[in-house]
Amino acid sequence: MNFNILTIFPEMFPGTLSGGVVGRALENKIWSFNAINIRDFAADNYGSVDDSQFGGGAGQVMLPDVLGSAIDSIPHKKRGKIVYFSPRGVVWNQSLAREFVKNSSDFTLICGRYEGIDERIIEEYDIMEISIGDYILSGGEIAAQVFIDSLVRLMDNVVHGGLETTVNESFEIGGLEWPLYTRPSVWRGRNVPEVLLSGHHGNIERWRKQKSDEITKERRPELLKKQGK
Ligand code: SAH
């Protein structure tokens, strides 16, 4: 999997992606990235990438000619799916992540800054807008790292335990995860639920399912409704 990342802050990559399982996968060349500095495509000597908005109002907009040249610098074959991170986009979730990992291996990610990018870029290229949640970030770089992390960990040989680990997580199990415990079995007078120490796999599975349903019902009831529960 390769990610072409268009940003005015290429030094922000790999950033958080250099640690843990995703960082190891980067070292092992399971995935790669190519951070492209949009500023390198500025048309003037000042390296301008933005200008004020037509119609007035506070805040700058990223210039279409500069961003367009930056996108065009990536050969067609290597562009893959083009994504612009934006609060207006489809809200990213685990089932979209599964779908993307299955269907695509090349991505071009546009990280906005200022108020965002000129709308004509979105019309000119086949771009999917993706949001990572209902709040405003100051730039798309963190969104790009969220996106990449969520995809790479679904690739084969990245997460220890593979498919079994990733399918047992929140959202994958049709709700939120059950409570987790490790050693010691008593900590500050608090016991690990007896059933988990019993070695009875059927009972453990039933307990986990029940806890997962309770927690999901309490915190995110809409996830159960989605499944018709
Ligand atoms: N004016 C825009 C917000 C701009 S924030 C609006 O009101 O919708 C600057 C940049 O940060 C955006 O271009 C986008 O790339 C990124 N960004 C901000 N919030 C985001 C979110 N929730 N999800 C994905 N990207 C986001």
C-alpha cells in the first residue's frame, strides 16, 4: 500500500505512524508513503499556496493552480483513490476502512490548511471527501495519519495475531468491546471476573458478548439499532 500525501508540512510524516505495529510495518515495507510539499509547486517566488476568498470573509483558501500542479506531479497510475480530508466528508468508520483495504492499494491524500481548498479541485479530479469526526482540526495531516493507521493495521502481517485480533475489536464485533483484564488476578482488592479464570470457553464467550451488548446499549445504542437489535 502506498500513500502520496499532499501537504504544506511534509515533515509531519510519518509522525505518529513511526511507532508501534504501523511503524514496524513501514520499516518492513508493507506500506510506504511519499510526502509531497505543495509549496514546491507555488507559481510565485514567495511560495504562495493560498489567497483570500472570493465573496469576502475571513480566512485563506488554497490555490487551485498550485494544488492542481502538485496532484498532476503524481503519475496517473500511482494516484489511486484521491481523498480530501474535510469536515464536510463522509464520516470515516471501520467498515469503510475494511472496504478500502480490500479494494485499493494506492491513495493520494490531500491535507487542507486554512479554510480549505478551492472547490474546483474537487470537481476537476475524482475526489472523495472524508471526515474523521464532527469537529474542526487546523489541518488535514492528523486526519491523514488517522486514515493511514486505520488502514495499515488491517493489512496482513501487521497486527500481532492477525485477523483474529482485528475482528475482535470494537465496531468489528457489531458493538463496543467487552472489559479487558490481565495479571494480577487481584489488584488493589479488585478481582478479575471469575468466569475469565474458569477456562470454560463457552461461558467466557457468552460473558463477553453480554458485556459488549450492555456497554454498547448504554454508550452507543445507535450501533445496535444499525444491526436491527
Ligand atoms: N473551513 C472548513 C474547515 C477548515 S479546517 C469548514 O468549515 O469545513 C482546515 C483543514 O483541516 C481542512 O481543509 C481539512 O483538510 C482539515 N480538517 C479539519 N477538520 C477535519 C475533520 N473533522 N476531518 C478531516 N479533515 C479535517
